[in-house]
Amino acid sequence: MQPAMQLTETTIREALRDCYDPEVPCNIVDLGLVYQVDVAPDPDAPGAGIPGVPQKHRVHIDLTLTSKGCPAHTQIIAQIENRLFAFPTISKTDVALVWQPMWTPQRISPEGRKLLGIE
């Protein structure tokens, strides 16, 4: 049996590269929409504290959109929740829409700029 993968902000961000804004051909991480990822143990998860049961975690994500009127927010949040559901050690995913700081194209990563043909 393989040991469970360490659940970190980095592993969550890598997984979120599978999630896309339906209006822009770039994943939400490289687009700069994911502002913060917090991973914390979930002491209330089923099986918590039972020897041999892997620790479950809560994941909180601060997400922004390219504009406040973006109609795709429910679709993007659903993609995030569905993607993270694949991790057996995540008990709960919470996505909060934040508007500060406001998103600008400067938040796009170098990889995202190449994908979008900006540079």
C-alpha cells in the first residue's frame, strides 16, 4: 500500500491547473484567479482520531474573477469542488469569492502568458 500524498498548498494548486475559466483558454492558477489556498486538518471528519484512518483536511480557497459580473463563477467553483473531490484526504472544500485586490492581467503567470499568446 502506498503512503498518502502530502496535502499542501502546492498539491492543491497543481490540481487546480485542471480548472478553466470557460471564457478564457487558460487555467485558473496561471490566469492568476487563485489568491490563497489554506489546508487544515479536519478534526470533525468521519474517522478522525481513529488509528489507521488517514487524516482528513479542509481546503479553503480565495478566488477572484476577471470581472465582478463574470457569469461563469458557479461553473468555476463547481470545477474546483469536483476536481478536489478526487482527493480522498479532503473532507470539505470551501471557495470564497474575493474582490480585493482587484484582478488585472499582470497577475497572469509567464506560463499563462505563453498559452494566451501575450508574450
